[in-house]
Amino acid sequence: MEFRKEFDALGEVLVPAEHKWGAQTERSYQNFKIGERMPKEIIYAMAVLKKCAAKVNFDMGKIDRFKKDAIMETCDEIIKGQWDDEFPLTVFQTGSGTQTNMNVNEVIAHRAKQLDESNPLHPNDDVNRGQSTNDTFPTAMHICAYFEITKRVIPALDGLIGSFEKLQEKGKGLQKVGRTHLQDATFIMVDQEISAFVDGLKTAKTMLLQNADHLLDVALGGTAVGTGVNTPKGYLDVMETVLPEVTGAPFRVKNNKFQGLALKDAFMMAHGALNTLATTLFKIANDVRFLGSGPRCGYGEWHLPENEPGSSIMPGKVNPTQCEALTMVCAQVFGHNTTMTLCAGSGAFQLNVYMPIMIYDFVESCRLLADAMNSFRTHCIDGVEFVPEKLNFFVEQSLMIATSLTPYIGYDKSAKVVKEAYKRGCSIKEIILEEKLMTEDEFAEAVRMK
């Protein structure tokens, strides 16, 4: 392997000649061989804000047109994934994300040098002009998180909502036994049961979008500690127009920079909404697998798609694997939320120093939830069939049908009928007719769903 000499404040560093990163990236690459690489989504978000900063610095006369064009062109290449291999650094590095910021700065500067060696860019003086990692990394976190929610999670959630709405329509006219405390309760219609899933998911969507709005406030312009040191006068006035224009989203830069650097409340709220979605999905997936349990010795009210054999020893067994995959994803998101809580509350004074792991977990939560919802929809919910025979069997056997009789024969007599039916292993209807407490027509009217 061939190397080239690069220099930083600590001296000379040998960098593989084939790569575009510089001295600070190489130091981090050698010193932090821990775990996973930084998500490409945060790299793309960093490139977006570098592109914005270049335009603002040019508009304010701080860099020339060549440097502006070179930075913006390289940022576009990064965003398209052209240089993914040039960002090798891991999540577990400095807690501010400084080395990832410098990785992006160095790649942009080196690429610009390839475009025109006569007009080289400096990674700090040009690409990082008017910025600090302390304001750019949290800004990139917000940009990344906002688009992960709106472009990845929301479309998958909309698809799942649509599938449950179709299933809800299919369940109209089907009566079933309701269950509370894992015990038989009064009757409910199948579409009413599914309506809880539909509205629960719609509520989760509303919460996601409401909390995503707080991500639109970004720390850019705060530089090192929130004071905006080294940003030219009027920087935020120009950035206020440039950032929404480049990103296509209404990001806001007129806000409290001290909060943006020191606190991660908006980020926590956004992941909290993901956690709420995961909680709702966890409940739904568990209900679906119980309703599909059996096929003969469980509830068996729903027939779930048979996608693959479920046992290496029991022939013919099929398991609710999509439900299991979704609940495992939800468990992972719950864990991420615990990590997020610890990290958000642990930043000291003017800067949170847990940001790389926070954005890593956030991106993974979004990716896992979106993928799991798409899989659950396609391989489970879209193929569900109801089992009317089982629904009717439970309705006929339910003792809680007596609840509908209390207006006619009173609570005490109804309770006595329940105990007798349970003791004899027969239906409520048999006891009612046998003791001539109601006629058959009266009974049918009493238990009919209003």
C-alpha cells in the first residue's frame, strides 16, 4: 500500500494514498477500532449542511466562487453515496463527533484539490469556516432524524395503517367475544377491535409529526459554546434562507444556540415518539399472534399467512414469525430509548458529549421500525383471514352473554344462570329457556349487538 504525508496540529501522519481523508481522520481510524461505522445517513446530513455553509460563506464574501462550487459539488457527490468508502470512522469516538466532522471536511478538501490543485481548500479554514463540530454535528443529527422520520418511518406507517383499514372493513358484520383481564367479556365486532389498532397507529403518526417539528430548530451558528464565535455578522440571516432552500424542509436557525448545544430535548422527544410507536406496535403484534394462535388449541380467530415451517421437530407446525420479528424490533427500540435518556441527561455544561451513539441509535430505530412495519404488513396483515366458525363458537359458549340479560332478568338472576351454566358445561341460552326466564325471541333480541 502506498501512503502520502498529511499534517495536523500534532504533526505528520501517513494516510493511504488511495483515500481522500486526511490526518485527523487517520488518527481516529487508528485509535477507535470499536464497533460499527458511523451511519451513512449522518454523513449525508453533514454534507448537506457543509453545502449550505459554503453558499452562505460565498454570499458573505468569505470564500471565492471556486471554493464554493468545489465544496457544493463534492457535497452533492457525497449525498449521492459516491464516496461512502471515505467515511470509515466508528460511532464510538469522541462524544462530540469532532472526528466525523473533520472526516467530512478533509474528504471535501481533498476532492477539491483533485478538481484543481492550483486552488487548494483547507479543511478547517474553508470547509469548516464559520462552524464548529459543536454546532454542525447536532444540526446534522436534526437534519438526519427529521428525514428519517418523514421519509422512512411515516411511509411505512401509512402502509400499515392502510392494510389494517382494509382488514377492518373485512371484519364488518363479524361478532366475537371481547376479552378483558384475559377473561371473557361482553361481545364486540371484529371491525371494532381492529379500529383500536388503526386509530392507535394514526395517533402514533400524529405524535411523530408533532415531535419532528421540534427537530426543525437547529444549532447551526452557535459554533463552540453557543456564542457564535468566528461566524461573520449576519450569518444567521443568510442561513435562515439558505438552509430551507437547500434541504427542502423548513429548518429554523433563529433560536437559542446554548440550548441547541447543551440539551438534546427535541431529539429525545422525537425518539420518544418512535418509542411510543414501538409500544403500540408491540401491543398490536402480540394481539395478532394470540388471535392467530392454534390452529386448533388456541384462540384461532384469525388465520395468519403460513410463510415457513415453524419447527425442526414438529411436522406441520407454523409460527407467527412476523409478529415475533416485530416485537423483537420494538424491544430493541425500547433499549435505544433507555440509552437515549441516559445520554441526553449526561451532557455537562455547554455541550452534550454522547451525540454519536444517540444518532446511531436513532437511525437504527427508524430503519428497524420501517423495515419491520413493511414486513409485518406484506407478510402478515395483508394475508390475514378470519375464521367465522371459531368466532361463532366462542360467542355461543361465552358466559358473559349474561351481561346483556341483566336489564331483563336482573343482575342476581343473571349471575345465578352463569354459575349454573358453568357448572353444567352448557350454554346460557339453555338455562334461560329451561327455567323459562325469557322466550327465545326475547333472548335473541337481548343479545343482539345494538
